[in-house]
Amino acid sequence: MLLVVADRLIEQEDWAKSANYLSRYLAIYPDDASSKIKFAQVIDKTAVAPSEIQQAISLLQLAVSACESTPGLVNEIPAIRHSMVTRMMQVGRYEDALEQIAKLAGPKVDLDLERNLAMCRYRLASEKRSTNIADSSKTALPRWFSGLLELNIVDLLLKAYVDNPQNMEIWS
């Protein structure tokens, strides 16, 4: 019954109440991977303060783990990772965001990943932090993405803008 009510509240976009019902449901059925994912996504929608965003990131990471251990949910991972990248960037966890960006890189060029990569590397450089992606994340990267990693930050920002000029976020 808790899950039925939570789903109805999600349909109504009542995130706070649906989070409450999902939390109560997960206290009873902690191994329900689908509900863990829903809960993480609902908390992600409500997170505003940095501490709430950090909690959302933690729950999204747990959701990825649940997906990886549940064959029918593997297709959910990219959307969850995209949410994690956005949230990690919001709270300055650029190194973690870079790791997720590398894991998201697929065979086709992804302009959102290109933009996020450029923005992360720029923010890290402006804070005099390393802009490198961990070697463990570099395994089997597609050629288009590896090429982006070889660009200096200014060239990468320019390329991200040229490839997608409608996205003015690069210059903000």
C-alpha cells in the first residue's frame, strides 16, 4: 500500500510526501532496487541546500549500485549518472563529476558531456586543482572523448561552445 501511494504522489509531483512514503516502504523492504531508485530520484528533485544535494548524491550512488546488481535495471544507470554529474557540479565536487562523465562517455558524441567536461575542467583549473581524470576512469574511453581530454581548457571551452552555441551556460 505504501508503494502504491508513493507512486500516486510521484505522478502528482508531490515529491515531499512521496519521499516520506518511499522511505517508510524501504524501511520494510530495503532490498527493493526499483524503490531505491525512485527514492533517490525523488530526493534529487527536492534537494536545494548543499547538505540536501550531498544526500541526493549519496542516494543516487546507492541507486547506481542497485542498478548494477539488478540486470533489469542496468538501463537506468546513465540517467542516474547524469543527475549525479549535475548535482556534483552544484556542490563543487568536480573531480567526482569528471569520474562520472568518463563513465558516461559512449561511442557517440554527447554534447552535454562535452559541456560538463569543459565546465568541470575550467572550475578545477580556476581553483588550481588537478583537471585530470583518474587513470581507472580512462580505460576504454571512446576516441571522441579522449580527444577532448587532450585539449587545453580554453580550447575545450571554445569547442564546447562551437559545437553547441545555444548553450550559453558555458560562458556564465
